Amino acid sequence: MTTDPGGLWERLDDARLYLCTDGRRDRGDLAEFLDAVLAAGVDIVQLREKGLEAREELELLGVFAAACRRHGRLLAVNDRADVALAAGADVLHLGQDDLPVPVARRILGPGPLIGRSSHSREQAAAAAAEPGVDYFCAGPLWVTPTKPGRPATGLGLLSHVAGGQPSRPWFAIGGIDLGRLDEVLAAGARRVVVVRAITEAPDPAAAAAEFAARLRAAGGAKKYRAVTPRTRP
């Protein structure tokens, strides 16, 4: 038996900054962008781009995977367990309407981490306790164009989740930028998912570095390894 295949749980436990980005094909700078932000403090990076065919997605994920290996960071895939398996991803992130976690685990095998989205107090409570889920996200805190039509939850969701002291890592998500980060921290979050605040920043590496520094300085992130050990065949 092994408690942490590939050290994934330990790296998740330490993660504070999770970045979602498209393939940056309009800029043509994907590899350079990934190297810059991963070196600056991004802990987990996810390719999020709708409408990709599997082959096209895997080609982009090859660039992501190489950058994550260079920097010792975690690679996440959104929604699709088959693509996560083919790409050798460290993380599969599932929305509320995606595959059931046991089905995703059968496809993935024992190694990769599984995350879950939540958009209400009830969903967050379920994600905090759902068997097979390694972390969850709570939000969107503010209305964001990356989730059109999804109503904002507000900061009250974070206070509720933090007050429950969940026994697995969790991330605040949705419209978070450097100007709002203090509010997010004050509400009790110590881990965040970011999109435009880094991808559209004039200097993405500088933005990532400031996020990472402020999240680390906030401290107080509960350690989970002893609370929720990962034991898999």
C-alpha cells in the first residue's frame, strides 16, 4: 500500500494558487507563459478551453505537462477523465454535472487527484464529505465571464465553508483579483483559483508572484495529510 502516489497529496496540501488558462493560441506564447507563471508561484495549472477536440486538447496538454514537470507543479484537466488519463494529468476537476466520482476513478486508476466544484452551501458541504474527492472549489464569488449565467455566491459562502473546517483542501473561485484578495482572505479562504487576473495581466508573472506571496503570508491553511490520509492500492 502507498499513502501518497507520486507525492500528489503533499503537493496539493501545499498548494495555494490554482490557475485556469486557455491555450493562448491568439498570443502564441503558451510555453513561455507557463514557464513564467509556474516559476512565479502558481501551484496548479488547468487548461480550460471549450470546444476542443480530444486530439487538439491533448496537443496543448503536452505543453502544459512539460512545463509542470520542469517546475514540479500539478497539471489539472477539466471535466474529461479520458483526456486526463491520456495526458498523464495529476488532477481531474469535475463539475456538478460531470461524471460521478467512482466512475472517474475507475477510468483514471488509483493515482490522480479528483476535485469537485460547488456553488452553494449545500454543494460545498457535500463536496467536503464526498468519498473520493481530494479537494473542492467554492464559488463563483463574483459574476465572471468564464462562467456565463452562473449567479454569484458572495463571500458568505467562504465564511460558511471556513467555519465548517472541512477535512480536505478547498479553493475560493470566481472573479478574484488582487484588489479583492484581502476580502477573500478575510472571509477565511487560504487557497484561490484565478483566471483573468493572471492571464490578462500586463505582467502575468508579476501578478502570479503577488498572489502567491500574499497567500503564503496569510498563513493559517490547515494541514490535511494527517486528517485525511490517502491510502490506495
